[in-house]
Amino acid sequence: MIGIGVDLDQVRVPLRWAELFGREAPTDLEIGSGKGRFLLELAATHPDRNLVAVERAAKYHRLCCQRAARRGLTNVRLIRTTAEDLLFRLLEPRSVANLYVLFPDPWPKKRHHKRRLFTSEVVDAMVDALQPRGRVLVKSDHGEYAQVIGQALDRARGLSRLDSEHAFAELPKTGFEHKYLDQGRTIFGFAFEKTD
């Protein structure tokens, strides 16, 4: 069985969840785990599910791996790579039950907008990765970027909008969300389901 931190040089691509986890189970994916608060709480409360996260920053990847190991979470795998590498190279089509993107970098300066994650191509890749009735759930505290995210998801083929408050009701909050709520910021949530 593969360890918590996945070495991409040691596994087959596209990724096969049964090989990574040593079992067949619904597999959820988080893009950008940060320090892992959401991921590890979700894994602890849902031992029947596989949880995979990607994180680009080496320091947060290591920290998240250490925290998962300390908590004895055998249903977590962490990959150090970019969201784009994951979506366009590593995932098998129709393999993800739920896809979480929580507080993606808004790149607020106009000259940096090209670095934003939510493009039509990326959203199409998210849809391709989802199983039928799979969900993509997104949160942002940045109003202008939230509008861009909502439009990109609304335009995507094969997605239908769900009530986000209901979709997020039983999910843990991220470290960012706790901080932003304490600061009184507005949180924008989006929930979509694959229709085919």
C-alpha cells in the first residue's frame, strides 16, 4: 500500500484509487489542502471514504502529511503538485465523488488574473473527473473572484447548481474560513452536481 505522501514517480498514471489506498471506496479530492484542517477533519469523520489532496507548497504538504500520520488516518493521500497537473494528467475520467476547492488564491491584481484556477478548461477537466452525480464544492471570500467562479461553473456543460448552504451544512470549515468568519467577511459558496 502507498504511504500518506504519494511519490508520483512510484505510482501509475493516471492514478488508480484502489492502488493508492488498497481498497475500493468513494474518493473525494481537495485542491489546495493548505495546513489540512478541512481534509483531516473530513477524513476522521468519514473513514469509509478515500480522501486525496494536492498541495503545491512543500512546507504545507509536509505539515499535512505529518498531521495525518499523527492522527493515524489511513484514508488520506497527499500529492505535491499543481491543480492543473492533477486535473489534466493524473486523474482518470469519472473517478472522483466530490471535488473541493476551498478559498483558491484570487490573484486580485488584474495582471495576475491569468494565474487564477477557474478557467473554462479547468472547469471542464473538473467535470470530466467527476463521477455521475459527483459534486464540485467551492468557497471564496473574494467577491469579484467569486463572481468569476460562479459564472465559470454556471457555463460548464454537464453541471447543475445545488443549494450551497445545504451542500456544505455537514462539512468541516477550513482554517481560512474560521479566520474570515471571525473577521466578519462574507463567504461565497458554490455547489454543483454532475448531471450525467
